[in-house]
Amino acid sequence: MNIKVFKNRNFVKYLVKMFIIILLLNMNIYAKDNNYEREAIFKKAVSEYSKKNYEEALNTFQQLENTDKVSFELLFDVGNCYYRLDELGEAIQYWEKAKKLNPSNDDVNFNLKLANVKLQDKVILPKPFFLFKYYHSIRQNINIKHWMNYLGIIFLVTIIIFIIPKFFNNKRRLQRKILKIFFIPKYILILLLIIISVVLFDSINYNNNNKFGIVVVNKIEVKTEPKESGETSFILHEGSKIKILSKFNRNWYKISYFDDKIGWIESNKIGEI
Amino acid sequence: MIRSFIKKIMILLIVIPLALFAERKVDVSVDRTITNLRTPITLTIEFTDFSDFPKFDFDFGDDFQIIGGPSQSSNFSWINGKTTSTKKLTYQIVARKTGKLTIPSFEMEFKGENYKTNNINITVNSQTQTNQNRKSSNSNNARQKISEQVNEQLFVDPICEKSSVYLGESFVITYRLYTQVNIADYNITKISSIPGFMIEEQKQIKNPEVTTRIVNERKYKTVDLFNLILTPTETGKLEIPPQNVRVEVNTQRQNTDPFDSFFNMSRNKVINSIAPAKNINVLQLPTGEPESFTGAVGNFKLSVNLSNSEIEANQAVTLKVRVLGEGNLKNFTFPMPHFPSQFQVFEPKMKENIGVKNNKVVGDKIWEYVIIPDAKGDYKIPPIKFTYYDLKKRKYTTLKESNLRLKVKRNEHLVEERLKNLTRNEVELLNKDIRYLYLNESKLKSLDYSPVKDFRNWAFYFIGIFVIITFFIYRLYWHFILNNPLIVRRQKALTIAKKELDQLPSDTIKAFQKLSVIFNNYIADRLNLKGGEIFLREIVENYKKKKIDGELLIKIEFIWKDMEEKKFAPNLINKDKLEEMKNGILSLMEKLEKIK
């Protein structure tokens, strides 16, 4: 290919135009919602909270929650209100919901850690192999949105790195120089691309296939069959996190606790995350 | 020693054949053939020369009932070299109805031989008839005479206010003794079971009151001996069988013998007095009973209370449920109340205090539920219900207690206990407070937001794919162009022209000739014309087809004609003119380049 062809102005212009269109599209979408009414309600709730009118603050926050859209901050604040009202189960449920939107947020992780110390049910599991431990931690705390974007950038950069030398076919010396510079970054990028893809897709798969819930009543008897008269398998207390395996009749969930104990629970006694 | 042994052998040799050839027989006898419903009959089965009691089974049907026995006795006699072995079984039976009845014969088998007894006819009269018949009785047994005499003056009757009861309804039967003789003592047989009834209690009345009653124009002293509390377990016409009461009476002999009367003025005599059977009609309870009905029949009241209305978590509180009134108190349990799931409830402790008053079962039953709430909260205990069948109203009645509240506070002691199980880091964490609120909202997301479904997160991938596709299209495009000489010629026309313009010779005439060739070639390349001689007409026609601007066409024509003119007068060209022409051509070529 000829270097002069590369300089074809029309083509470069075309490329630039496309970039600008895509960027503008994104800019437009990311633009903040200018909903002043919503902002006013949120501020009112915050003010009630600071006056220690936690119930009033909760009711106000819930007005916003009842709309179609929520934010990480709203869910976090609702969790705080429940915590102040001594409803540990609901507090954990909302912080977990907030964590789903922003898994790496320090505040929500701290609150959850503090709440978990207060739980009545405690399971001490054997320590797993350190690599598995880190991997599980990454998988659970990964911000899928951010990591999708990081992976996208790496993908784009890798493509560009592969394409650029092709434009210098006429200038072999320059081309060789560029290839030499890009040699190590190229393979690092490919490796990163593979690793992040695997972790990300496993994380997405894990989140899609596993539904969790929090016990929101003080005490619950987990039954061996989906009926009230069923035999009690084990007892859980407020705030315990359970995995929802399947649903029966809308009123009963089949659940597992730490992948160990399995039983049936009434759906109104747990809050889905 | 040897003589003694021979003697024993001789005795055995004599006794064994006698025993072997003895005639075995079974006799059945009764102590009386004329009786009444209140007088027991002694039935004796005598087995002669049986080494053991044979197995047999007799059935009296509905006519008689065994009220005592069997008592066993055996006798061995050797009279005039004849050995007789006798075994006796004695039963006390009582007739269950009046008329001519028969004790049926029964068969038995012993050592391969069958034996059969005879029928015995018994005449059963009512009480009054017996009294009349007594005079004609030719019994010469003095003892029996006394018994009959006493039986006439003493009898026991079952007294029950109700002839029909409901299934599950407890009722009382009082056994009342009517007597004209002095009673020394009495003994009540413990009743083990009555078919169709559950015996709640057989209660002997302590310090009974003696009253006088007149029956059949005769004056009797009456004493209530015992109460039998029964609960029917089956419906239909049921019978409470005859009951035997052993009464020790003080008899005075009306004897002419002065010797006898001097030494023995009075004697105690044991009499078996039979209280006749009693029929009770048991009715079925109506259908449609509420869920909280557990079989209570009668008339009851309910009281429920909590030992404490405010406690700490994991502390016990007692819920006391008391049911009091009259009815089958012994025969029902309290329906388990529905407690909140946070309550740990133990099996209730039950206390009862049941008695008989005015021939009715009265008392109370208390159930104490020990409750331990696990967590703090203000709990409302669901209504505690109790349903019974009201015998007066003849319908199911539900009692309800619904205003029970229990306030459970945090158990500080328990919190301290839990702290002991925490690690140091966890305790440090507990001393901290949660992070403060966020004061503003940032990005809003829908409730079912999923980053995977959000196309914005795929933007970089789209761009990457777009770059790849564009790159390949670009390469393909240039591959096509470079392999087409006509397009290459057109595309490269200006580049070649410019290159050649830069390399014009210094000589003005030669430079002009070269300029002419360059312009000629450029036009030929752009319009894809054959090289060599090109005519202006041909150029104009071609550009007209491309619909170019008129001014541009005029400019082409002008430059073309100008160059044609100068070809014939090259001396007119100086350096300035050449430069002007060169610029004019270059400017024209750049303008023509834009024409596709």
C-alpha cells in the first residue's frame, strides 16, 4: 500500500466524522438527568435523616424508589435509614442492591462488613486456597460496567496496534521500528484481553445464574417441603444471605444457605437483591 | 429302706391304674335356678378326674354376664380304695334380662376326648316377683335363705339424669344403695372397662350422706356409694353392664335356738348386690364444627393471660390458658395457638382440677405455654380460640381472646455474650458507625438495570469492530483501484503533472513545449483519451458530459487556444509569460481534479 493513499484526505475525514458522531451520541446519553423535582425530594429526605427523623426520611426516599429509576446513592441511603430503624435485614438488602450497581464502593462495602458482624447466624467456612479466595473476591466485587469498558478500550487499542504498521508498507524501515516498539505491548494486551474476558464473562454468568435474598424477619424456619406444616430443616435469623434456587407457587422459594443447607422458605420473609 | 421303697411302688401300681381307668366327667351346676336381676348366680364347673383344667370357651350371649371369677379349687379323696380327683371353677354371673333363660351347654376337648355339659334353665324374675316367690321356694339352705332375705332388703341402683348424651359428653352415673338392714361395710369392685365408653373416673364418695327414700311403698335408707364418670366414644344405643357391689351387712338371726342366740346375737354377712344394666343413647355431634374444635362438649369459659407483658429477648414468659366449666373436661385438649415465628414455644404443662357436683362433671383445666422470644419487637399474639359444643344452645360456640400483646426489649446481657465470640477486628468494627448518607444522586438507572444490556458499555467494541471493518474495506478498495490501470491513470494524473511541472527545462521554448505536453497528457489521463493529438472539441464534449461549470470550460478553451497560438510564435514567450501559463495550468488542473 502506498503512503500517499494513506494520506487520502477524504477517507481520513470520513473516519474523523464517524468518531465524532459516536462520541456525541455517548455524550448525549451520559448527560445527567436534569430532574429538579427528584433532586428536591432527595434533599428533603437527607434533611429529615440529619434531623434523625429516620422514618420520615425512609418514606421520602421510598417515593423516589417507587419511580422506575434508582441510583446507587438512593439505595445506599435507604439502607442507612433501615439500619437506623434497627431493621438490619432490610438494611443489608438495600446495601446489597446498591453494591450491585457499584460493587467497588468503599462505603457500601464497609457498611455491609459492619452489618455482617451483627448477624446472629455465623458460618465459619474452611479457608480456601488463596488464589481461589482472590478469584471469588474479584468475581463478586467486580464492577461489570467498568470492566466491560476497560476490556473495550484494550480491544480497541489492540486493534489499532495491529493495524498501524500496515499503513507503512512502503516505508519498511519505519514499519520495522513500529513493529519493534509494539512487540511487547501487543502480547501484553492480548494476554490482558484473554484474562479479563474470562473473568468478566464468568462474573456475568455468575450474576445472571445466581439470585440472592436476605432474611428480613427476625427468625425464619426453613422447611423441608413448601408448606407451613412441613418439618423444620433449620432456622435462620434476620440479615442472613441466602441463594434462591427456584420458585414454587410464588409463595415459596427453594433456597440454599452457604451451598450447604437446602430448604423451602416463604417468599414474603426474604427480600430479593 | 428297701421295704419302704417297695411300699411306695406298690401304692403307685395301685393308684395309677385306678386313675387311668377312672371315668372323667364335667358337671355344671348353679346355686339357684330362680333368681332376679339383682342377685348373682354362682356357676360351678366341676371336672372329675381331670389331671389339668381343660381349655374351653363359653358364650352366654346377651343373657348373662360374668361379674366375678373364676376361682379355682381342687380336691383329692381316697375313699374305700377309690381315688377321686375333683377340680372346680367357680364364676359369679348375673342375668341381664328377665324371663326364662338358658345357660347354654358348651364343649371342651381333653386328651383327644370331647366332653359336653348340659343346658341349665334359669328363671329370672323382677325384684317384686322374687319376693313373692320366695315364700314358695323350697330351699333348705339356711345361708341362701339369709342371702335372699338380705337381697330383698338391700339393692343398688345406677342413677343417671340423662338417658341420651352426645358423643364426647361426659356424664355421671351414681350408684345408690337402698337398704333396710344395717351396713357394716361395703366394697366396690374397680371397673376396668365398659365397651363404648371411656371411664374418666370411678370415685368413691367419702362420708356419704344417708337419706331416707320410699321405693314400692317400702322405706329404705339410701347412700350414694360411688360416681362413675363416663364419656361415650361410640354412637348408638349403648349399655352400661351390671356392676357388682360387695356389701357387708349386719344380720340378726331370728333363731329359736336359745343357745345360739345367747352366744351369737348378730353376724356380719357379705352380700354381692348387683346394680342392673343401664341403657344410654349416644347421639352424634352436628357436622360443621369450627377448626378450633377439639372435642369439648359442655359449657365452658375461657381466660387467657400472660405472666408478663414486657420482657427482654431470650427471657421466658408464661401464657396461661384456663378453661373452666362443666363438661368433658378430661376428654379434650386445647387447640395449639399460632404464635409468631420469633417465639420459641415449649410443650404446654397441663393442670386439671375436675370433680363431680350435682351429678355433673365440673372443674377447670390449665395449659401453661412457656414462650421465649428470640428477638426484640412489639408482638401481637394472634387470637387464641377455643370451641366447644354448647349443650344448652345446641350449637358450637367459639371463645376468643385477642388482646394479647408482648413487648420484647433488647437483651443487653445477651449482646455482651455475643461480643465474647467476636474477633478483635470485629469488635473494633462494632464500635464504629456506618458511613454517612450520600447527599446527591448521580446516575439514574432502571430497577432491572444490567450492564450487559446497556449498549453504551459496548461502545468501544463497536468502535473496534468498525475500525476493523473499515480497514478491510479500505484495503479492498485500494486493492481494486491499484489493479485497474484506467483508474490509476486518472488518479495519478495530477501527481504526475505536478512532478513534471517541477522539472521544466530552463530554456523557455523547450519549457513551453514541455508545458504543452504536460497539459495535454493531464487532460488525456483525466478523460481517458488516447495519447497523441487531442482536439479541443473532443475535450469540450467530454467535459460537457460531466456538466462542468461554464467558466471552467471557457478557461480550458482559453488556455488551450493560447497554447496553440504560442506554438506558432514561440518567440513571444518570455519567462514571465511562461510562469503565468504554468500557474494558470496548475490552477486549472487543481480545479479539474475535483471533477469526478
